[in-house]
Amino acid sequence: MKKCILVWQVPVIEGEPYNPVEYAVHVRKAKKFAEALNRYFAEKNMDYNCVLDKSACSLDEIFSPQYQAVLFAPEAKTRQWLYKKEVQNETVKKYYLEYMEYNSAQIEKVAEFLSE
């Protein structure tokens, strides 16, 4: 089975402390999105499984060979570390979720992207 990872918040590598309330809101949204995506994969018999990052991942963990795709939640994609040369040079498939599709768990575009 292929795996994709949902990067939903900035990894600790940037040294920013977490706000516990903000953290709880983001993790709830991320779980909801990943669950919707995994239900879609199961319904469509797609050979994928979406897992959440640990929110303290290093770039090596996010771009581990165990993942065939990396999905970035809007909160993560706006952060400066995503535009680092190391991230852009990674050959793994990357999908940057828009706010609307992420917040309302619209997974059709993501599924289409992963099917390519």
C-alpha cells in the first residue's frame, strides 16, 4: 500500500513554540481531513493510506522513502521552511492544499492528484 503524509503544522525544526489551543484546533482539522481522505481511498479501492505527521518531523522524516506523496495543509504551506531549497528539490509528489478544500474536507482534487 502506498502512503501519503499530511503535514498539518510547522515542524519544531524552526524553533517556534506551540500554542496548546491552536495545536488542538489544527490537529482536529488534520484528523478530520485524513479520515475523509482514507474513507475515499477505501470506497474507490485506491491503494493509498494517509497518515499525519508527528508535528515535530524533520525534513528527512517528512520526505522519507516510505511516503509516495506529501500533502501540505494550508497552515503548513504558508510557512517559510516549505520554500527551502531542500524541500523544492525533493522528487516526491507534493500537494499544497487550499484553505477551502482542507477546511471542508474536499478531497476530490487530492485523490485525482494521487492517481496521476
